[in-house]
Amino acid sequence: MQEARYSSVAILIHWSVALLIIFSFLLGLTVDNFPKGWTGAVINTHALAGLSVLALTIFRLAWRLSHKPPEYPRDISPAVKRLSHLAHMALYVLMIVVPAIGIPTLLYRGRGLEFGLFGISSPFERAPDIFHPLTDVHELAAFALLGLAIGHILAALYHQVVRKDAILRRMALKA
């Protein structure tokens, strides 16, 4: 019997987004540790990684509409399936919300985005009364995303190590 797996496209997007989230989170967390002259480039890289997460997440959701995910193993309870579904929905929401909040945060700081061949300037004056609360929400949402992602990883490891079922292999890269 053929093992139930996600499509190669879904797997590639999953792991690309995972790496981009880790990269972006670490950049956001450590931006003040870089030399002052690097701050603009680090923030720009952080923002571009966040935009990539947003774009890939939207693409993944569109892909998911036309590509049904594999079935759960039969011995997974309905309650666990429901919890898994809710956790995945929360991950998708946060993968959209975190960068969606980050964009106006960046722009209200008076910063634009540099894409290499062209840039986009901020249409706003620097507005601390707007970007400070946005920054707080962006950071809280990013920590929530990371916490949920860690829970996601722990659940996958639980399935691999304790239950020894096929859940983890559904999203594994082919060797």
C-alpha cells in the first residue's frame, strides 16, 4: 500500500516556510546585536523574509484548495484530529498575521523596503504613536507563532518516537 504523503510542492513550501520563520525570528530577536551600520540591512532582510513567509503561506493555502492532504492514520482519535486541525489553522493565521502586522510597523517607522533592483519608500512619516503598539503586537504574535511551531514539532516527534505512526513521514523530504 502506498504511504500517504503530502505533495512534493506542499513539502517544499512547508520546510521553506519553517526555515524562513526561524531565520526571520532570529533576525528580529538579534537586530540590536549587529553593528549599527548593519541595522537597515538586517531589518530589510527580516522584512523580506517575513514577506516571503506571507507569500508562501498564501500560495500554500491556494495549493491546499486543489490538493487534498493525506488522511490521518486510522487509529488517531477524532479529538486529536480536531486539535491538529485547530493547531494548523492557528499556524496559518499567525503566518499571515505576523508579516501583515510587520509591514505597517516597518512603514510607520518611516522605513521602506529594498528589493535589490528597486525599492519602495514608506508613504508615511515616522509615527512612534502608531509603530510602538504595532511593534508590540508584531512581537507578541511572533512569539505565539514560535510557541505554536514548537508545539507542532513536539507533536510530530511524539508521533515519531512514542506512537511510531506515519504522521511525520507524511511531510518528510524524500531521500
